[in-house]
Amino acid sequence: MGEQLTFRAEVWQWDARTEEGWYFVTLPTGPSEEIADRPRPPRGFGSVKVRVRVGGSSWATSIFPDSKAGAYVLPLKKAVRKAEGIELGDEVEVELETLE
């Protein structure tokens, strides 16, 4: 359907003040640029709908542009982190497909 990408990235936390902060991985810069260059209908915060697989977990979500990183970031919800035993600082393999 859209771009397909497999990559490895380190899990980082956006708000380190609490354990319940948001956890993300950053997509590689090159593929992020390709995703950003593809025409899409405008969506909130510049998000792009994606389907993701990490380990045995798969789900639909959105990726968001991060101007500081110059790349998109993928949120990792708590249920996935728990199911896959993912901790802050772990490197995870991500399979991602854009849906639009």
C-alpha cells in the first residue's frame, strides 16, 4: 500500500519526569524524508497513519514528525512494551508500513 520499512532503534522517553511518560523510537532520517515528501491529506500534527510490528505485537497507529530529530517518531504504547518486555534504552526491531 505505502512505504514499507524495517529498522532497529533505541527506545527513548519524551517526558522523563514520570515512569508513565511517552516512549518512542525514531525512524531513520532517509526513510523519514521519503515519507514526508509523499503527498498526503493534511492531518493533525503532520501525523501519518501506519501499521507496525514489534516482536509478536502488531497495531495501527500514527507516526509524528520531530523537527529536532529531523525524522518521524513512533510512539510505543505501554501494552506493547509490556507484552514484548521492552524497557527504556532497549534497541527494538520495527516493521512499519504507511497506510496513506
